[in-house]
Amino acid sequence: MGNENNSRILLSSPHMSGREMKYIQEAFDTNWIAPLGANVDGFEKELAEYVDVAAAAAVSSGTAALHLALRLLDVKQEDYVFCSTFTFVASANPILYEKATPVFIDSEPETWNMSPVALQKAFDYAKSINKLPKAVIVVHLYGQSARMDEILEICYEYNVPVIEDSAESLGSSYKGRKSGTHGKFGIYSFNGNKIITTSGGGMLVSNDEELISKSRFLATQARNQAAHYEHTQVGYNYRMSNISAGIGRGQLEVLDDRVKARRSVFERYQEKLSTIRGIQFAPELPGTYSNRWLTALIIDEKKTGFSANQLIKFLAENDIEARPLWKPMHIQPLFNEAISFNHFSSENFSEQLFEQGLCLPSGSNLKEADVDKVIEKILQLNSLIQQKTEDVTV
Ligand SMILES: *Cc1c(COP(=O)(O)O)cnc(C)c1O
């Protein structure tokens, strides 16, 4: 992924700022390599300030952060947890760690994220069988925020806490507040392909400081205060290392630049490709600001004459990495027993996104020439197809 020894144009690769080494050096100078230490404390504090939330806990991954959130909400075997279906599997795996039951909620056209309409249907159903969910996991995919006002209103009505999976939306905002700070918990990921990276890591945030402090306890093997280590509940080895946190501090300093760079990649694609009939870029709901982590689009094959998969293949042949959009959870074999609720009365909207969509190379370190090469190749495929159709018509 971070490999630059070939000329392949990658989807999203790590982009160091040059400021990371300073923090890592400090850790070395003080021999504070592990376990926790000044970088972990600093990274937590700086990230909490950046998103404007009371407290943050630095952990080993975004998945770990989600798992801790479920534990803190006391999710147990057979409890329902509602979750966006259109997401990466890491949003839903922690539900299975606790042997709880996921219920998947469809996306809606204006955000591609959780549909308040489908969510209401799920609550109606849960209420009818007297089994409300313990939590709702809302995902903000590719940087675009879900409709938080509508979603929170429904969840408040039933008194069910919301966890925001903001793994892909760090730096995005909804109505002036940062993504990940609207619900009970928010989580971020610093995996290698995310908008900023610690090589691997995550963060759990909340305005409830007590819960965050409890999350740190669970993340360090749930060790009670005693020299001999006393244990009363299951814990995990989930904390972030002081070295990783040093990388994170250096990355956080340039997060806003990274958002700007990704947005301008998106804008360049949009400007040059919207001439193609049948291409539609991921929306940006009014009142929201997307970090445009990945440029995502859908292709209406009836209009373009080529499908998303054909385009992905054509780009691969030209050394360009493009990928399908996430395959919805309710059609993953892993979850074939799960129930799901659709936005529309019949068909599922997220399946449509999956069938028609793809992501284009979107790294903040992409050169303009690389973006232009991707654009050129897409235009090339388009004119090849147009020619073919004209030939057939003649
Ligand atoms: C990356 C990602 C995660 C998981 O983060 P890790 O740090 O890789 O564990 C969770 N949810 C979504 C939507 C993601 O894209």
C-alpha cells in the first residue's frame, strides 16, 4: 500500500507530513516506547480538541473502539444492534464479538448513508415484538455525514444511544459540528488507507468523560487497582502504542490540509467527468462538509454503455487502482440470517449503489498528473464505447 516502487496509481496511500518524526524522536529520547506515555496523552487531548469533544481514548484500531463502545453500552448476547448496511464489515463485526444480533438499515439517495425512513421501520418492528435495540451504529461513508438530526430524533424517542462510525469521516462536519460528536460515542480509524494514519490505530470519543475513562480500563485488560492485578470483568489489550500516537500527532497537525487536498481531487474529477451522461458523484447534503475521503460515483450503464465493473477493469489494465463500493452487509454470507429494512418499499437502495458504484484514486498525495491520467482513461473508455454504439446504429 505504501509501496512507491511502481508507477501504479493507488486508491489511497499513507501521506506523511514530516512532523511525525519529532514526536517519535521524543519517545525514543525518553525511552518511552511503551506502553502509554506522553504521545498517547497528547494525541487524545489534541484530537478531542480538534473535534470539540470532552474526552478521547486512543486504541489499537477503529474496530477496537467500536467494540469498546458496545461493551460500554452493555450490549450482550441476543441484544439487537441496528447498523448501517452500506459499510465495511468492521462496523458490524464487533456486534458478533458480543454475540448480539445485527439488524441492517438501508441507505437513502441524498447521503448514501442510513435512511431515517428505514430506521423508523426497524424501530416499528422492534417495538412490535417488544425488543428495542441496545444501540444504533450510524456510518458516515466516504466522508459524507448521515442525516443526524432525523436519526437522533428517532433514537431519542426510543431512548436508544447512537454510536457514530466516523472511521471514514474524520474532518467532516454536519451542521457545523464535527462528524463523530453527535451521538453517545464516535469512533475514528487511523488505518493505513484512512485520511490520516498512525500505521494502525483508532480513537473512541464521547462527551461522557467517565465512559471514556472506563474504556481505557477495559482496553488495558480491565485491571483493578491492586499490585497483584485484580480482575472482575473481561478486558482487552486494545491501547495504542506511544510510537503510533506520535505518528498520529504529526498527522493531526495536517488533517485540515489533507481534507482540502482530497476535496480538490474530488472536484477535479467532478468537473472533468460530469460531461459523461450517466455518471453521478457521491452527494454532499446541504449543511454538511465531507472530507471526500474517497471519490465515489455511480454509473448508470443504460446511459454510459459501460458498467462500473468494466471501468474498474479498464483502469486496472492501465495501472490504476479503482474499487467497487462496499458490498452491503445484509447480502454478505456472514450475515445471511440477519434482518434488514429498506428505504424504498420494494428494492434495497444500498444494493443499487453496490452494483453501480466505484471509488477512484483519491489520496491527498496524488499528483495532479495522476488525477489527470485517471480522467483521461475514463474519457477514453467513454469515447470507445460511444464509437461502438454509433457503429452499431449505423
Ligand atoms: C476502516 C473502517 C473501520 C475500521 O477501522 P480499523 O482501524 O481498520 O479497525 C470501521 N468502519 C469503517 C466504515 C471503516 O472504513
